Amino acid sequence: MILDDIVAAKKKKFLEHKANIGEDKMKEMALASNRKSISFYDALAKDGLSIIGEFKKASPSHGIMDSKIELIDRIDKYNASVNAISVLTEEDFFQGSADYLVQIRDITPLPIIRKDFIIDDYQVYEAKVIGADAILLIAAILDDVTFKHLYDLAYSLGLDVLCEVHDEAEMRRMLDMDVQIIGINNRNLKTFVVSLDTTKKLVEMVSEGKILVSESGVTTENDVIILKESNVNALLIGTAFMESENPEELAHSWRSIYNVKE
């Protein structure tokens, strides 16, 4: 199962990182950071549709991105059109890097979420050190005790948390924990099959008061029209933006379609 492989690789990888910078040192650096986070929550809570533009080099389901523009040009276009930026830092399967996040932090005023398979305190401290404003926690790979511990640790450092679910059981867990921001992944993390019906189904479980993000599978104008019925606060868009020559134009177009009142 690909998810198990990713988590296994992640456990090995952050051991390498700890050998480079020890856990005590990383924690010390995080606690000493005087950088004030930019609110990821506020960026998504605005009226109308918010968009999270993603930077990633590859994915297991898609392969290498056919990127048409360089990183700096891409972030310039994101700065002009999206509300937040997601940066993949997973190295083995997504060809990500913490270095990408550091580079992007220097050229954007937008909140950045570190998108990775976070399973350890070290990764949360590192997220703070490299300039992230939020982290992703995936319900499918964490038990409730670990999830709550990492969630509380992130908020103690001033980081928001996007809590990712992909089925009813995971959504119930997040609602029971009363988390603030819920990401509904339309991609089944075990089969990697995508269905926008996942968002449409899971939003029905949520009363008002939560920020809801639909993730994965938004590649066409029609996908935006379908998700419009779900009334989520934000869309996280990766491959479509990474392989577009003009993600700024695409973001403006899709936001206008979503925000039009019937």
C-alpha cells in the first residue's frame, strides 16, 4: 500500500534529519523563533472562495510535473491570485524539500502550509524553523492520541493545522476533537482513486463553524462547478496549477465561477 510505503520512508528520512540537526537543537530553534506566523485560518475564512496554490515537483499518482514556469515566476503569479501556498516537503515520493519552503518564504507575503506526512514532534518544530505558518496532519496515519499531541504542539508554536480526512470515520474523529480547519481529500490515500463526491458527502456531516477545504482532483472548470454545490471555504489545487503556463489566470477564472450566485 502506497501510504504505508510513504510513512515508512518518512520514518527513515527524519532519522537522517535528526542526525544532521538534533531534536533538542531543532526544538530550541523553534522556541527561539520570533517570527510571527501569518494566519492560515484567516486566509481561508474570507468571504467567497479562497484558493491554496500548491508547489510540488511530483506525486506518486501523477509522476513528474510538467512545469511550464520556474519557481520564482510561479510564486509571483500565486502572490497575485491565491490566498495561501502549500509546499510539499516530502522527499522520496513527491521530490519535495524543506529548502523549497525556505526559498518560497522569502518571496511571498502569503501564509504557507507545510504539506508532508507528519508523524513526529521533530517535523512540527522544523516547520516552525523553516518558516511555515501551518502544517498538514493526516487522520489516516495518526491515532487520536498522537494526532491531538501534534495538533496542540503546532498551535503552541503559533502554527495552524489543516486536518485531513477522506472518509466518514475520519471526519467524525476530527469533529469529536473540535478541530478548526478540515481538509477533505478527494483522493483515497489507500487506492489513490479520486472522487469529488467525497467532498459533497463529507460536508453534510459538518455544521457551521469549521473551515472546510476540498483537496485533490480539481483539474477543470467543470470540477469547480461540481464543488461549488459543496460550499467549502477553499480549494487546494496542485497539479492543474503546476502544469499551467498561467496559474494566476486559472485561479481568477475558477474563483469567479465558484463565487457567482445562481
